[in-house]
Amino acid sequence: MLLYKKFVLACWLLMVPSVWAADLTVSAAASLTQAFQEIGKQFEAQNAGVKLRFNFAASGALLQQIINGAPVDVFASADTDTMEKAIAKAVVNRADSQIFTTNKLVVITSVSSAVGLKQLTDLKRPEIQRIAMGLAASVPAGHYAQEALEKAGLWNDLKDRVISTQNVRQALDYVVRNEVDAGFVYASDALLMSEKVRVAFQVNTPSPIQYPIAKVAASNQAAQANKFIAFVQSPAAQALLKKYGFGG
């Protein structure tokens, strides 16, 4: 009997770390991939027993996953419109949503391209036949790009040249591989591939590019979710975001 009790106690002690450990699922915009991965390592180092699980994709696609019941604790979007939709669907509470960084939209070309682009109207030039940009319905960078083209009165002239992508990183990859003549991406994306792409010019977007973050209402890790959100807004995490081209 004594041996049995010792065996049960030993088993319980082995189980304790897994019971106490917390897996925190963070769904974040594709443009945040490298920055959040590094931020995540720092967060885990300072919070023993917490394991972050990241899911990176287009903000609209991530929202649909959450609406459909995906077990997510934290949602970080590349635009406020998608977060507003999350609030409207009651998967996020308005009081929990906070802006944590900003970005800029740019037009890029391959470093091997001889085309010199200086403004949006230059995209009408005959040598620009393929323009990569995110699908406006689900990719914030694509939505910002289409808004800018519509405001400039260029959308109808250029829409047939647009190659729609599933997220902003796919648009970046198309330019890197010379599969398109130009692409709309964030400044942070262009910085990642500064040896392979050239920023032609910055695009003035009709609305500022702001990134909100929030705890998902259905999360069963509320305390850890709030702790991660607070960490993202800390000076250390903000410095990492700046390193990757966000803010400023």
C-alpha cells in the first residue's frame, strides 16, 4: 500500500508541470511574423511554463478562423477594420482592443528591375504588366492599396494588372522572385528583403495603418493573454518592432 501511494505521488509530481504550463495561441497578421517570433522568445524567457503558439496569416482569414471557433487566445490584426469586425461579431470585447504599433505602405520592385517608379501614376506605364497586392477582402495591405488607387483614380486602369495574393508576404515573394513588375507591401516587409527588393516610393493611404491587439473573448487563458498583450506594449517589445520596421 505504501509503495502504491509513493507511485501515485510520483506520477502526480510528474504531471504537475504540464498542468501548470500554459499554451497561449496567438493569431497574428503575416507581416508580424519575424517580429512576434522574437518577441515571443523574450516573453517565454520571462514567463516560465508559458508556451506561445503562433498562427500567422492574413488578418481577415484569421478572423474567420476565430469566428468559426478556432481556439485562439490573442488576436493581432494589421488594420483596425478587421478588429472592428471582430468586435461586431463579439469574438473580441472593445475594451480589450489596443493599438500597439503602426506601419507604412510602399511600392517595391526587384533590385534587378530597371524600371524607375516614383509615384502611383507610374504604375500605368506599359512595362508594368503585373502588380502584386493582397486580396483586398481579407488582406489589409491589399485593402489599403486598393483604397489608395481608387482615391488616385487609378483602380479601373490597373485592376486587370493586379495579381491578388493570400497575404502580404506572398506579394513580397512574387517581387523577390521577379514574377511581377511591382508590388504593394508594408515598409516592414520590404526591410526584411532589403537586399532583394527596392522601395520605389511610399504610398499615402487614406487612413493610417494601425495594428490593434486584443484578448479573444472565448480564451480560457485570460491572465496570460493579458500579460502577453502588456509585454507587446513594453519598451523591450516596442524596440523589437522598431527593429523590424514598424512604428515611427
